[in-house]
Amino acid sequence: MLDKQKAIEKFREYLISHGYTCEDKELLLENYVAKTDVDDEERTVTAIISTDAIDRDREVILPKGVNLDEYEKNKIVLWSHQYDELPIAKALWVKKGRKGITAKIKFATTAKAEEIYQLFKGKFLKAFSIGFMVNNSHPPTPAEIKKTPEWAEVHRIIDDSELLEFSSVNVGSNRGALAIAVKSLNLSEITQKELGIEDEETDEDTSSNNAEVEVNVKEEKKETVIVIPHRVLKPHRKVRPTRIVIDPKTVNSQVINMLRGRIY
């Protein structure tokens, strides 16, 4: 995915090309790692796509203040805000709650959409990013901070905005898990590049993991305690010879010779 500022400019170009008047409007893209519920029979994913949590820019988007009217006109879901590509899914519904916005997403049957769906199904992907327009915001008031103390560090509260699009993204994904997905799901080279994972990297990761296992095994061997009759030995420990008292009346000469020798 592009860096945030470039992605926002692409977002603006996309909106203008579709008739939106947003040259002087503030546009934002915000990412959320979501709790997802997959229904394989319906090929759907139900997920929280936005919350009122404090983001990395120290901003809070109030779900109740997000206007869904514009999005309801064309409820497509994109992959990684790629505006020049076909959508991978559509939202069957989008609902606002007190703490977040939830959507039920039905995936298309194209090759790309199938790959992204399988990544969600396998829990390799679990993040969404919303594209919205800011209409009104304010710094938190003393009363708001008193009610919600963590807002003391917040830069501003976005209390009026418009949802214009949202995308599935690989933000917050585990690179090791994605590397495994390359093998298990036979992802196309294009999708691998977009995820930032190359097929060759999977082999490197596997070798690295094997090397780590070998090291662990060697370390376990070093800690092994060796047990033999009459004595417990540990590595690098010197053992002094033990004086043995022999009763000639109870043992024969062969046993006497063995006991007098070095038996350790």
C-alpha cells in the first residue's frame, strides 16, 4: 500500500473523478484490526470496520457522527484502496453502534476476490481501512476528558464525517503467517507483491525456523545430566576417585581387580 499521504491524494482523485466536490475538504484513511466472523456458506465476513478508539494520530472518530448516506449509494469494498481495480466485495449492510461501525461483506467470485476471502477465512488477514471526509471536529473539552480520562492525550474528536469507501488491507498482519499462506493457498505473484511477501521469503523463513530449532536442541544436550552406577556426572565436572574397601572373604579375585580399576 502507498504511504498515507499519497494514498489520500489518490483517494481525492478518485472522488473527484466520480463527481464529488472535495477539493477543499479534509480526507482521511484510518486502519482498524477487526474481529471477523466468516460464514463460508455465504462467502461473507462480518467485521467491525471502525471504532471510537484513539488512533495513531491521537484522533477519535465518533461512530454516531459518521454519515453513511453516500456510501449506501455504492456499497463496494476495495482491496487496499486500489481505486483503479475492480472491487473484491460488496457490503450487504453497514450498521452504526455506540462503539463502532460493523459491516457484513460478501466477496465476489473473481480470482483476486477469492484469494482475499481465503486469507480472511484462514485468519491471515483481519484488517480494514475506511476512507472518509471530515465535516466537523473539535479538541476534547474538560467535561469530555473528565468523562473519558484517556482523551486527555487526544488531539481532536471527529464528531461529523461521511463514510465514502472502505477496503480490506494487510495492516497489522503477521508476515510469518502471510508467508505460510503463500504456500498453503498458492497465492498469485501479484497478490504476494501487494502483501509484501515473496515466495522465496517463505523458504528463508523456514530455514531460519529450522536453524532455531537446531540451536535449541543443542542447548538441551548441554544441560543433559549423565547418570551411571554409583555416580552422577555433569559436563565439565571433575570427579575424584572413590576409595573402595574390599572384603576378600566375600568377593573373588576377578571382582577385586574390577573394583580396583577405573570403573567411571
